[in-house]
Amino acid sequence: MPKSLSKMKDYLKDPFVMNEDTVNIAVYNFLNSVGCDCSEPLKGRSQGVDVQGEKNGWSIYVESKGSHANDADDDTVFGQGQIKVHTYVQVGKLMEYQTENEDNRLFVMANPDIPRIRKRVNSVISSINKLGFIQFWVQEDSTIKIENPEQLNETLISLGLKK
């Protein structure tokens, strides 16, 4: 159920709002900036991989979510129940892509770096890490903070995604 940001208690308020399209554009720009060849990011209600890129024989599949709907005003954000469902949808879609049994693929969950979303992702982080999923946390200025399972450090560094 959507919530009114202005009516939330101060300690629960999201520091900024960002819809899925904005997350997709930030991820697309980041991947291009590190030399990935990317197809245009999905917008609106388009179906498929939200952002997809390739570099040095590796394919990158990104499933994104936002903190509010693409057509919502800046005072309307997703409630906790919606955030929970969105997290599970992200994991489920990435698991479907992972099942295709191809080599040299990276799977990324991209979200705005909002405490309520981080809390939800962290509640299942050990499972996310076992699946080998990377997290792209989009900052308010559209920069990306990357967190990943330890086993992917060398791969991410070699692709220039992480220092």
C-alpha cells in the first residue's frame, strides 16, 4: 500500500525518492561509464531485463526497483509490504535469468539507497550472497555504491566495476 512520505514519522522518512526508471538510467549510465556495451534501459511498464550490458565476454543482468511508482508524486512512496514484495520479485527474476545455464554472467539487484529498502534486502542478504547476486545501491546523486559477495571481488575488479 502506498504511503505519504510527508505523514511518516521523521525517523522513518526516506531521505530521497527515486522511481525505477531513474534507477535504470543511473545503472545504465554507470555501466556505460566503465566501458560496458548496454542496450537501452527499460522504461515504464516494459517487460524484460531492466538493464543489460556486456564487457570482456561477461553479460550483466540488472533487475531494478524504486522507492515509489514511476507515475507517483514525490510524496507517495511504497509501503513496507510493497518493498518486501519488490525484493522477492527482484530475487525471483534474477534466479530465472540465472537458470539459463550460461557462463560468465553477473546478476545485479539495483535499488535506491533508502534505509527501508536496505533493511529489507539485509534481512535476506545471506541467501542473496549464496546466489551470487550483486547489489547496486543508487545514491541521491545517481552514483552507484556496489556491494557484492566476496567470491565476485576479483571478477568485478577485472571488469572495472569495482576498485
